[in-house]
Amino acid sequence: MKLEINGQPYEVESDGDTPLLWVIRDELGMTGTKYGCGLAQCGACSVMVDGEIVRSCVTPLDSVANRSITTIEAIQNDAIGRKVVAAWVQHQVPQCGYCQSGQVMAATALLKQNDKPTEDDIAAAMVNLCRCGTYNAIKAAVQDLSGQKV
Amino acid sequence: MNDIIRDLQVDNLQVDKDLPTGAPVNLSRRGLLVGSMGAAAGALVLGFGLPVRGARAQDAAKAVAPGTRVPAFLEIRPDNTARFLSPFVEGGQGVFTAMVQIVGEELDMDPKSFIVENAPTGSDYLVVFGKMRITGGSMSVRTSYDTMRKLGASARAMLLEAAATRLGVAADKLATEPGYVVHAASGQRIAYGDLAGDAMSLPVPAADSVTLRDPKQFRWIGKPVERLDVLDKSIGKAVYAIDLKVDGMLHAAVQHAPRLGMSVGAVRNEASVRAMKGVISVHHLPGAVAVVSERWWHAKRAVEALQVDWAEAGAKPVMDGIRVMPANFSTADFAERLANEPGDGKDAEKEGDAAAAFASAKTVVTATYHSQYLHHAQLEPPSTIARFNADGTLDVWMPNQAPEQFQADIAKRTGLDASKVNVHSPMLGGFFGRHFLYQAANPYPQAIQLAKETGRPVKVIWTREEEFLRDPMRPMAAVRFKGGLDANGMPVALEAISICEGPTEGIAGHNKDKLDETAVEGLTGKSYAIPNRRIAQIYVENPTMLAYWRSVGNSMNDFLYESFLDELADKGGKDPYELRMQLLKDNPRLSTLLKTVGEMSGGWKRGPFTAEDGTRRARGIAMASPFGSHTAAIAEVSIKAGEVVVHDVWEAIDPGSIVNPAIIEAQINSASALGVSQVLIEEAVYKNGMPVARNYDLYPILPPSRMPRVHARIIESGEKMGGIGEPGLPAVPPAVANAVSTLTGERVRRMPLSQYTFNS
Amino acid sequence: MKKLLLVLLLIIVVVGGGLLWFVNHKPGSPFETAGTLPLPSTEVLARGEAVARQADCVACHSLPDGKPYAGGLEMGTPLGAIFATNITPDKENGIGNYSLADFDRAVRHGVTPDGERLYPAMPYPSYVKMSDEDIRDLYAYFMHQVQPAAVANRASGIEWPMNMRWPLALWNAVFVPSGTYAQKPQQDAQWNRGAYLVQAAGHCGACHTPRSVTMNEKALDEGGSAFLSGALLDGWYAPSLRQDVNTGLGRWSEEDIFQFLKNGRNQHAVVFGSMAEAYNNSTQFMSDDDLKAIGHYLKSLPGDASRDGTPWVYAAAAPAQGQAGTRGTPGSATYAAKCGFCHGTDGRGRSPWIPPLAGSPASLIEHADSQINVTLNGSARVVTAGVPDAYRMPSFRQQLSDREIADVLTYVRSTWGNHGDHVTQQEVNALRQHTDPASSTPIILQMR
């Protein structure tokens, strides 16, 4: 099956029902996208497909054939992604960091669709779990990027 | 490009095989990306490695005190960056950054120019009280602070000495500025990187001979220095155990017996599972089956397909040190049993004459409180890579908080000499107490067995479901409280009998002649001037496996105690904040904390009151003194659609003195999140000997929508340095529970609050 | 006067005696004179096993951790719990002493050798249509392929007087058809085979046909328009299997039905709820020809447009919250956070792995029970050819309140062209109280 990840074409051999997460991590060796629950509960595996956020642990490979996938490895190739990363650094968001690939992807996807998200928009889009409780820093970083007073 | 650089770097690190630490140290090899953290991590550096060799002769000459041998910790590289091997593992608490703030301060080197990695096993790194090494108990910085300062100062002295030789001047004519030795008289300036080769072969000066920097002149200690790992963690470059790969590695997934203690009886469909796509082999392990494959997903699907007839535990345990889970175990029944366990317990703390005080008290209040089992629920599922090497050594990569303990255990299991077991400790995707040595709770014995049986390196990853089946839990407790009030409503006597098993006795074994302090901490050690007190424990062995959980005994006991204290205040007609003030009036340190948190919240206001948005709200107050620090917290709550909303948490912490206020604030946020999560929604429920929840669906952890605003303030009283990672937690659950009790008029006596029905 | 009383007494004795005889008599069996049976051939045993799969005996008579067919499944009834019995050939506890005729009477007529009436939880109103051959093969299978298990039966929790079973004989007389399935010569062989499987061993109507107040299925074959027209049972709504465009199989092809029964999934749906169990233990093991016959037969059952409503047409949802200038409802926000990652923001799912919610019968039928139930509790693992599914439905009972579940399901049922009824908090609460979360562990009931 043909995939496009981070602008590169890939030919993968996994079965069509394989979660995109494991194709990315195991077959293609990009481990920035994390496995947390395998049940779409935590969001650590978030990637973008055609600019929309998806949880790759519940995304069957055959549903993303010929679509454009962006993983955290390419986040800094994206203008908005770069800003998100800079805000993450400025607000010193990560603690253990395990969920942060997904959080950065979620924030980037949000800001690509809506460059001035309201507080409600942010709450609706930033729903990934963080066991370290970095939620306030995440919110502050996204608010900062949306031009809101923090 | 980055990966290429990383590979080169990794190759360079192979010189560490010669590192004379008493244990072979194969930190890494080509193809294995170890997460080294720091701004300099991406830099291309060649030709270092000389510095560490010189230490060998010295090492042979005499036993070295842990934390003193500079080359075991520090490499200063030609490009004037430094690599520091941390005795403590980074799992989000910021210890890598704190370590190089301390070392850098004395070495005179900007923390930004460091990369940090977890140190290999070895006696040099036993810096906790100079005799052990764990990352836990909020002990890292406070137990190694002096040692690390001296280590940095020693390194600086060695650099000065080397420069003095090179320049032909006396060392006391030289000074340093970050990264350079400076000779003011001649205007010469030599980079540390140029001196390292000479400096590191010099003898390390005696620790008490070095001069430490005057704290008034600290540039980095005490400052909100940016964390070294933030960028890498924001771009997916941080490497955790689950991400590691070694050449020729196979993947494995396991299916655990539904109840601990059971063993593999028959497997009904082994042949057809062997025939599944990608399956290399099927293995029977103690209390589990495993499938090995080239891809983890294949292994996972195949292992789930195995139809195993699990055999009940026999007389001989299937693994050492485990508890056999009874088929009828239920947490609801167990809570009932704890509450009704007869007896008065063993004294843990006794002051005055509680019995007499109760007899003469105006009012006696009794109540039974409960805490619940909790999962660690760290986001990174456990994994381990095991690799047997041709030279007879064994490499194991695994998330862990205590490498030497695992090394010893692996040596015991394999029959290898400990010196042949290399334990690697990557970054942790959260830990909260999860990664200590708990029997049957970690995948490394499985990985080692599978590597042996397949003859290849094997990485085992547990699914979230298998993790929740084997995660050892924070103990549950029932506490029978009795409080006596005088005619003025002031508490004159307090008795707390906790019926529980402490985590330490649960892990290491119960000693009937001793008391497990971790069972009662937080009931004991309270500073309130209640003249007659008795804190006791009735030991009841749990059928579950127990563990440390962030803030250990305090994680539940401060909830239990501080909630009951509010109950006493209510019965005595006292405001809970004022009562605490009165009970602490002779304790200036805690009075200050209490006053501070009151001010932070805009002045103590219990409520219920109507907020600006029209919601009815109330506030609760609680205090805790865990891990050498002291805290006071106020929480503001409302009820929305029957659910508790925590709007704000104000928390003041006095850890004595500090290293990084930004990290402390982050830790207060983090601890508050876990505390709110525990009090609102978390509970591990067992029915029929099995956990009901096997994933986050049925064991929800705090989602962003329920995170309160957190306002932290640090008070540096100058007292002995306390912990940071855990102390923020214990005061939060009771502050929330007390606020809810005030708002609803219903006394909250058990966590989580989700089991109560509240009217909006 | 005395004479009158005597006559009356006589009448009472005769009528009463007749009744007594009736409620205790054993129905006839064509096998009464069968005598000693020869040892069955492997072919007969294989056929018997296939019949056991079609009839899904294991679903009730085996427990996940128990011995095959040793009984024990608890079935809640409004009167109290009853427990499926041990049907292994154990002489003490099971059916080891049953003659073929005894077996026949139990399976097809719900009468034990003692003349006791079985509760119609045992679907003998359907099994009565099974052919003599199938009964004989099934008996051979149970007697020779199933291991005797010395597991005692559990007494029912139904109390006197409702535990008296003789009135069931009267119920049977009124509601249970007599006689095996009769071929419809005007239909082809495939249709007849499908009808036979659906009506007899498959007992599809036990869940999918609505019941009267007297608890009998309203229709037992295609002659009644209520047959397989959808019914509420035990917290799940078993949808119409008729050609209803919205709430039935109107949009499914015969191939779709075949795929669903064979693989547990197709482009429209994935088995869930009680159907997951029927699939895991029964339908996937049927022959391809039998499954195709079922699809062929079901496609012949007309829908009812007046009941089914306006045909569903997909309509794109309003943009979700998070996009500029939009405001979501509480239900849409919950959908985006909890459902959309799998079922898609467009409601189309990731078929065939994750089912669409747009246009699904559960989203269009007025009864929201199945959606409430599966949201509260998740669904059992779907095990196809021994391999558990790659994706499963989680349980949301610990994460979402009654209100939130009502809101999100109301959103689902009113978006993408869906027009099911809105869901109330009370409905969610009622199901929450008497249901449990599905196990995340695959459950495979063993037949041997």
C-alpha cells in the first residue's frame, strides 16, 4: 500500500486493518508518535491526515491510503507547527513528555483550521490526556498562539 | 540529518565501555538511539573520550565515596559542551535540569551547555545518603545537593589546576567564567574543552578541600532555568524505553493470566496461532503466554488469539514473591472488611493520654473514612529489551527508578554475575512510583526469558490492558477516627486507627515487630497542637500487589486526616481555617504557609457563596507535611450537573530552599492534577478477582476539561531542603473534599467523589 | 339437587383431569420407536456439530470459564433469574439418560423426560421447526462428541407460585406451532434453506421479532409482517431484518448480509451487543452456502415504509467546534472528543473495521437502547476465525454522565441525515443501573 508521510512517499506491507500507529512506529521506524492506550482514549498517537487530527492507534491503514499524513517528526517543516513548538518551549510545557507529540499535533491541527480559537474552541480541541497534568501550560501556550491574553 | 548525528554520537559513546565504574557500561551501540537530553544533544562532536580513562588507576588505589569521582559523572568535550551522567532518571520531574544547575553552578558552566544522560549502574552513583540510588521519595535533589555542588567544584578545581600547569602560573591566580579559565593578569582565556584532557587525568581533590560558591552569587541555582529536555519532547525526539531498537531485535506481546498466581494449563489453539501471519514463536511464561514476531502488532494480535486454560495456583507459587489473587476478591467487600476489622492497632504515634481526654471531652466525634486502590496510569506502557551478548553479558533496557536493584534481581534470576548485567535506564514516560522493583509487575523477566529462548534480542511491550492487569496499586485503607472536643469546641484528643497494609510492607514483607511508616505517614507527623493523640495501624494483608504511588502514604492519609479535622471543626462550631490557625499558633513556619495560602486566594472565604458567574461555590483548606516540605492548599469548587468542578487550587509550599522555581511551579501543577484526579474520579475496582478497568475507558484519569487553575507560591524558609515532586499532592484531595462538604452539607468520607450523587 | 352436584363434580373431574393430563402429558416424538441407535458416523457427528453451531446451544449452555455445555448462564426474567442447564451427556446432571425421543421432546417441545415444561428461554418455539434429521444428528453429537461434565444445575430464582411450570403447557398449546418446517414449493431451494435456518435452528426471531404481552413472538415466519421486524430485548434493540431502508436491511445486498454473518462486519456495520455473541459462537461457523441462503431469504422479507419513515439520505454535518466562527452543542463537543476519532467527524466510520453511525439502523430507530448500551458498556470483542478484532468499542460509563451520553447520542441521532429520537438522561440512567461493562478480553465459548 502506498502512503504519503511528511511529504515522502512510502510503500508499506502491513495489512489494511493495521493501525497507522504501528505502521509508523514499527514498519517505518518513526517513534515520535506514541502508543499509550490503543483505544483512542489518550491521544498520545495523534497525527494529522490531510490537516485533520486523527488518533493513529484507531486509524486503519487502508483508511489513509493516498492521503497526506503528517507526524511529529515533520512538525517543524510546518509554519504553524514551528510556532506551536516555540510556544511549547516558551511555556515550558512538557514534563515527562510522553503525551506531548500528540499535544503538539492537536494544537497544530487546531490552529491550522482556526487561527483565533476561543477558549471554548481550545477546550473542545485540546482533549488529549496528560498524566503529568500539563494542561494549564498547554492552554496558556495555545492561547498565546491565538493572540489571547494569557 | 539529526538521526545521523545521533548515530555518530552514539558511536562515540562506545568508549564508555572502558568506563571504570565497577560495572561494564555499554550505554549504547550503533542503531540504538539513547535519549540524551540537552541543547547540545544534536551537536557533532568527535574525538572525546580521553578524559574518563585516567580515573582507572585511581579507582584501583582506593574505594571512592559515591558522588565524588568527577570523571564518572562528567565529560567535558572539545567543543566546550559537557556530558553529565545523572544518578537520577528523568521522568518529567526536571531532575536532569536541576542536576546541571547545581553542578554547573559550581563548575562554572552554563546548564544550557550540558547534555544529560542517566548514569549506568555503579557504586559511584549511589548518592542518596551516600549509599543507595533510587529516583523516588522526592529525594534526588535534597539528598545529593551538597554532593553535586562539591562534584562541580572539584571539577572546576581540576580545570584550574590543569590551566595553571599549562600557563605556568599558580592556580590561585586564575579565575573562571562560564566555560573558561581566565588569567586576568595576562588576559588569557582557555576553554574548558581544551583543558579537559589534562584536567580529567588529575586526581580529584578531596571533597572537603574545595570551596563552594557563595549562595548569594548563584546564577543558576534558585533561578527558573529552562529545562534541557523541552524542545526534544516537543518535537518527538525524546526517546523512551518503548522507542528503543537494537539490531536483530524481535518484538513480543504477552497475555497475562487473569488472576495473578494462575499458570498456563493447556493452550487450545497454539498450532493455529503459530500459523498466523508474522508469528515466529509462541512461548509459555510464568503466569503468561507470549508471542514473538518481527512486528509488535502481529505479536499482539496473535497473543490475544491464544486460548489458554489457566490453571489455578497450586502450593508452589508460579513466581517468587507474588500474592495469589483469590477468585472471589472484590474491592467493595474488602473495604467493608477493613472498616470492620476488630482491634485497636499498633501505636504509630502517641502523645498525652487520648483515652482520658476522650473520657473528659465535651463532645466525642467518630467517623470511618476510606481511601481507594489507585493505578499509576503513567502514559508510557511498560516495555523491556533484553539482549544476550557474545561476551556473556546481558543488556537490559527498561524504564526503572532504581537500576542497581534491577541489576541485582536480574543477576539472581539469570545466574549471571551482576557485573555482566547492564541495566540501561531511558527517559520515563511518567512514573509516579510505577517503576520500582515490584514482583510480576515489570516485563523484564519475560524479555530475558524470550531473548534466551529465541536467541535474539527481544523487546516486550505490554498493552495498556496487560499493564492494568499487573500494575501494583496504591493501597486502600479504612481509618476509624475519634475526636474529642472541649467545651469551646477545640480538639483535645484525636485517635486514628488505620486498617491497611502499607506499601513498604506490602512490597518488602510485613514485620510484625515493626511499623511501616508509609502506612501511616500523613496521619502521623501532623503539626496541629492537639495535646492527646494516638495514631495506630491494624495490619491487614491485601491479596493485591501494592506499590508506591506519588506521595506514598501521604497520598491518602492527608485526605483522611484533614477531612476529619474539618468534621471536628464543624462539630465544634469552628471555621476550619481559623481552627488550623489556632492549632498552629506556636508553629511559625506552618502559620506562615497558612497565612500565605489565604492571601493568595484573596483572603480566606469558606462559603458557600455565589460566584460572579452565578454558580454556588465553596472553598476548602488542607495542609500536609510530606517528604521534608510543607504545603497548604485551598480549593474552590462548585457542582455542575451533579459533578464536582474544581475551579482553582491555591497552594503554598515551603521546601526550605530551592533549585528551580519554574520546575517547582510545574510540579505543583502536576501534583495538583494528580490530587484532583484521585479525589474526583480515580478508583481501581476489582470484582471476581479481576480489575474491572483494563484501560483508560473504565479507569479515567483527569482530562483537561476538569483541570483547575493552579496558583503556586514558594516560600523559602531557609530550613533544611525538602522534596518537590510529591509534596504538592497530599493537601489537594482534602482541600477539594472539604470544599465539597461545605458546599453540599454532606460530609465526604471516601474517594473518589464520582461515587457520590450531588444535586446541582 | 344432589344429582346436579354429582354431574358438576363429574364435569370438574373430567375437565380437570383432562387438564391435568394435558399439562403433564409428553408430546409425541417420531423417535419413540427408534430403539437402540447405531454408532453415528463421522459425517453424522460433523453434521450434528454444525447443527449445534446453527442453534448456538453453546451461547446459553456454556460459560466462558466452565466446561462446555455444563450450563450455568444466568438469564434475567421479570420473575427472577433462571439458569441454563447442563446438557452434557453426564448421567447424573446432564442428559446422559435421555433417549433420542427424550432429547427431541426437550429441544423441539420444551418438555423434559419427567414431563416438566421448560421455560421458553429455551427457544423451542423455533426449534420445533427443526427437521428430524437435524435433531437426530444433534443428539448424536451431544451423546458422542460432548464430554460429560459432573456440574450440578442451579435452581431458578423464580418463586412460588410463578415457579409452577404446568401453565407453560397451556402457553405452548396456544403459541408454539406444531410440526417441522414445511418447504414452500413456490420458492427455490436456496430460499427454503435460508427460511429453515432463520426460523428453526437459527431462532433469529427470538431476538429480532417483537413479542406480545403474552411473551410469544408475534410471528414465526414470513407470513406475519411482524416477523423479524425488530424488537427490544435485554437492553439491546435487535433491528429489523426486513427490507426496511432505514431500520432494517433495505440498503444491504445479499453479499453484505453474507459478509456480516461470516466476518462480523461489512461496509454498513460491525456486530455488537448480543449479535457479537451470536456471531462469535454461531454464524461465522455456518457454511458459506447456508449464510448466502440466509441472506437470500432475508432479502425477500418486505419492509414497511410507514413504520420505517423517510428514507435516510446522508447530509454533511455542520462544521465541528474548533473551526472558525462555529459554536457546537454539548453533544457535538463530546462527539468530537470521544467518538469522532473512530467513527469519524463525518460519522462514516472506518468501514469495515469501525462502523459508521451515519445511517446505521441504531441511529434511525426510535429505540435508542442499543446505542445507549454500547456507549455505556462498550461491546464484546469480535473474534473472527479465532482472531480478536483490531479495534473495539470502549465503555464510557465512567467518563460520561447520563446527561453527556444523552446529549452525544442525541447529536449522533440528529446529524448526517439521521433522524432517530432524541435520548433522555432518564433512559441512559435506567440502562446504566442494570447493565455492566463488556469485557475487554475476548470470550470464546468452547464446544469441546
